[in-house]
Amino acid sequence: MKLLHYTYRKLSLLLLLLMAVWGVLFYYAIIDEVVDETDDTLENYAHILIESALHDPAVLETEGSLMSFYEFTPISEEEGRRYQEVFYDSTVYIELEDEDEPVRIMRTAFRMPDGQYYELTLMISILERDDMVEAMLWYLRFCSCYF
């Protein structure tokens, strides 16, 4: 009977270790996919906004503020020519929730027909990674109780 308990204990530890490794790999796979989809959404939204600005320059005076934020900023011709599109994560203070929320930001530049370059900054809310890690640890602990 001691051998059976010893074997079960070792297998349980091995299974817990495998679940932990799987959890870490799963977390990074999900985060990578979420970031990729968010970047695609930002690119599509930027394309729509740029097309709107090219057809109606009055759009350059607007700012988004509901589910996402966007802003057009005039830049010099030199900056516009050597501009590199960038994506990065940041936080923004949300007054309604009284806390900083994570956002994904995209900055890109484009040229209007009159030759003026503009920088477009887009922000969109993203998944809170702390909450995801917390949930995964809770589920890992919950599932390990049944073994």
C-alpha cells in the first residue's frame, strides 16, 4: 500500500508540474494571439480613418473617445518621410473606473493630397494580463483539487 501512495503522490506532482508548464505556454500563446488580433484591428481602423481624412479633411479636426481614441497631429515633411509605424502597450487613466487601464497604441503617418504629413495615434483597450494570470492560477488550483 505504501508503494501505491508513493506512486500516486509522484504522479500527482508530475501532473501538477505538467499543468503549470502547459498553463505558462497557453498564457503566452493566448497573449500573442490577442496582441496580433488587436494590432490587426488597429491597422484596419487606421486605414478607415486615413481614407476618411483623405476624402474629407474635416476628419483631421476630430478625436475619437468612446471605445477607442484617435488623434491626428501635423508633422514635418522630414518626419513624415522617415516615419516608422509602431505598436506598443501603455496605460490610460479611466476616470469612470478611477484606475489605469491597459491600452494598445498604434502610431502611423500619412500624407494628405496638399503635401502635409500627419501622425495618427490610435488607442484601444486590451486584455488585463494580471486578471488573466489570476484566473489561470485559480483554475489550475481548482483542477488540481480533483486529482
